[in-house]
Amino acid sequence: MIGCGRMGGSILAAWIKKGYPLKNIFVEEPNPSDWLKKKSDEGLNLNYHQPQDIQYCFLAVKPQSIETIRPILKSLSNKSVTFVSMLAGIEIKRIAEYLGTKEAIARIMPNLPAQVFKGVTALIENEFVKKEKLLELTSLLESFGAVIKLSGEDKIDVVTAISGSGPAYIFLMAELMIKEGIKQGLKAEEANVLAKNTILGAGELMIKSDLNPSKLRENVTSPGGTTQAALLHLMEEKNGLPYILSNAVHAAIERSKQLSKI
């Protein structure tokens, strides 16, 4: 793994919890966290140059840093390595410019809940990724959550905006619910428990129910009740959540496209 910040670290932590041997994992990170240093003491290969028999190389640096890792990428090219990029906005053809046109390259867009094995990862690969490697890679990704196989790379920008950035939208909702609960007289601990578990329970219900989110929303909304009173504000056409969220998602998509030009 080249780069081990929040997302890379979340994936690495999930693999470790799943029991993948530390001796089989190599991490290149110029500014390792204390946690990463501890794992190095336990057997993880940290900043170990020129490792042998690498099967997969995960690119987990910021998109703006792709130029800085060019030497490492070149050292691993032409060695039957499958490259797996998490670089938002950076297309497969751009990565191939650094590696060679016939290298096996996949793009993934995971998200932060990988930390607790509840992540979702979108996956798309080029024609040089062998079938058995794709199955093995999918298994690696499933070790920290669900995997969705995309039909085209052009969908990655949307995935980035919906699931890649999506946890932050939910965290913001929880943050606002907690603040408002405290403002209305709840203790901080009470507001925290109520908001966080409400979001957790709603998520579990959506996953396990055969009903779509729209129907679930209708089921919890009694005519003339408190939920309907709240939703009249949240669902306003011009100033409500549909308008705000649509603008937010479009902004994330546009930023992802801009990153491809850096």
C-alpha cells in the first residue's frame, strides 16, 4: 500500500482484524502514524523498499500526490502486479501513463465505514486484470464491506459523491441533530445516544427491509403528526434537503472531475 492516511489506514486495520498476516503487507508511508509504527514493530513491512513477489499495489495517496510516487510505480511495473487505485478523479488511462499501457489496473472507491467492516467499495478494472486476480481482489475488498462492480469508469465520479463522501453527509446530519437536541434542552449525552442510534437503526432497517427508502419514510410519517410537520420543512422544493443535497452531490462530482485534470 502506497500511502496510509485515513482511508488506507482504515482498510489496513480491517485486513489486520480479519487476520491477514502482517509479514505479507508492505506499506510505503513517509509520515507514519504511531499506530502504523506499532504495527511495524509487530511485523508489518513499513517503508521496505523493493519488496519481492508483490501481487497487489494499492495506491492510497491524495490525487495531487500522484507525481511524487512515480518512481515507486515504475519500480513495480512489468512485474505482474495488479495496481489498485483509490485516487479520486484519476482515470485508469492516466495511471497507465505512469506504468505502461498493458499493466493490470483497477480503480476502487471505498468509504470510511471500512473501519468497522461496513464499507461499500465500487470497483472497475481494465482489460489486463485477469479473471482470477479480479476474484481475489474482490475477496480482499469484501473483507471490509460490500462491493459493487461498475459497468463503466464514467460512474466513478458519481460513486465518489454518493458513497465516498456520503459518510460525511450522515455525520453532519448526526451533528446537527445533536446540536438541536441540546439546544432544545437535552443533555449532551442524551442527544448523542438518541441521534447516533437513530441513524444506526434507520440504516439497519433500510438494509434488512424489502421496502425502499421512500416507502419506509411514508410508513413512519403519520398524517398530521410530528414527522410530517418536520418533513414539510425538510422536503421544501426550493430550500429543503432535496435541493441542498442535489447541489452538494453535484459539487462533489465536479470536484472529482477537476481532480482528473491536476
